[in-house]
Amino acid sequence: MIKRVMNTWWLGLGMLAITPTAAAWGNAGHRVVAEVAEEQLRPQVRAEIKRLLAREVADATLASVASWADDHRSPATSAWHYVNIPREAACRFDRQRDCSDGRCVVAAIERQAHVLAAEASDDDERLKALKYLVHLVGDVHQPLHAGYEDDRGGNKYQLRAFERGSNLHALWDTGLIEAWPGGLPALRQAVASDKSAAAGGDPKQWAEESCRLVATPGFYPNSRKVGEDYQHRAGPIVRSRLASAGRRLAQLLNANLTSRHQ
């Protein structure tokens, strides 16, 4: 069954051209992160989110806006989705070196969290900040969105699987999720029940965690021909990072989003 799913996936994946600003985890992965977060929101925060989202669409949810930041990406915001850390830096984020102009995922999350919490922010600003946070917290937990600049977060690391060409970034953005045994319902259940999900920390630490995964031996496959063995090794990382993103997104929203209409 796994092989049939993987074969179908690779047929399409070989045609993808992914950039470092592409949708980390793909639309499905971002929805999973949002769904996990929604389950962990405080009642008053959930109500405030519903009120803000209803300004645009009455029945909108965090999951339904999880890919909004990609759909509305522009030259000014494209770099908000990732951060590059030099290989020689041993995954230590340096703000002046890696994000001196504030155009990286670490600074973007910090800014949007501030907008969401600030008393001076109006509802339109807070709604936009909310939609960015739902997406960007997912982005920073995709390991290659805190990868190396010299290969554009794995985009230039070409590989083959099941006789199809692709690259490492594409594999992690969408391929591993779309090939999950049992499909998306099984992935949602696995992520929701994951007990290894990390909590707390800040965007800088989340990026460094992702980078350390990229630096782990075997993350870059020794063979450029990738098969099911890599999927089996990567599966627990995918599950854990999605679960951690959902848990931390909920914590971030619970801490920064309070109702002004109680």
C-alpha cells in the first residue's frame, strides 16, 4: 500500500519547482497544524478568533486561513517564510547576520505576535497578524525553512525517487505528507496524539531546532535515489514537528490574543 501511494506521489512531485518561500508542509500540513492548535485554545481566545475571522468569512476557521500567507505572498513578504543559517554556524541563529533587516521567519513571527497583542492595533491589523501567525509558525517548524543558504534550503539538492527527479525541499514540503500511510485522516490522528510535541520556547529556538534536524546525519540522504526507507525514518520527524507547531501556535495565541469585547 505504501509503495502504491509513494509511486503516485512521485509521478507528480517530479514536476514541481519549489522555492524557499513555497508553502512549507503544503496546504494539508498547514491545515493539520491549525486544527491541532484550535483544539488547545482557551474558550475566550477561540471566541475572539471566531469574531476576527468572521470579519471576512462567517464560518472561517484557523484551518481555512492556514495558507492565506502563501496565497498573498509578495516580494516584500516572501522572506518572512524562512531563515537561512550558515553551515559553519552550527545552527546558532544570529539576528544581525541572519535577519539584519527583519526579513526572516523569526522576526516576522515576533512582529505579528506584537501586532496581535498590542492595544493600539485595530481589528483589521489583528486579523492580518492572526493569519500570518497561523502560517508562519508552521513554516518555522518545517526543518528546511531554517536550512542552509548555499543550497536554498534543500532546493538545489537534487534527488531521484522511483525514477522521478525532485529535490529535498519538495520532499519535505509536500511529498512526505501526501504519502503518509492511510492519508490525511491518519496523519491528523497521529499528530493529534503525538506525545513528543515540544512546548514553549520562542521563534529563534524553533528555527534552531529545525536547523539541527537538517544537520542530523542522514537528513540529507547519502544516496540521491530515495525510497521508502527514507520515508520511514522521516515520518516521526514530520509527525513531531507538526504536533509541536500546533501546540506552540496555540500557546502563542493564548498568550497574545485576548478579547476586547467581553
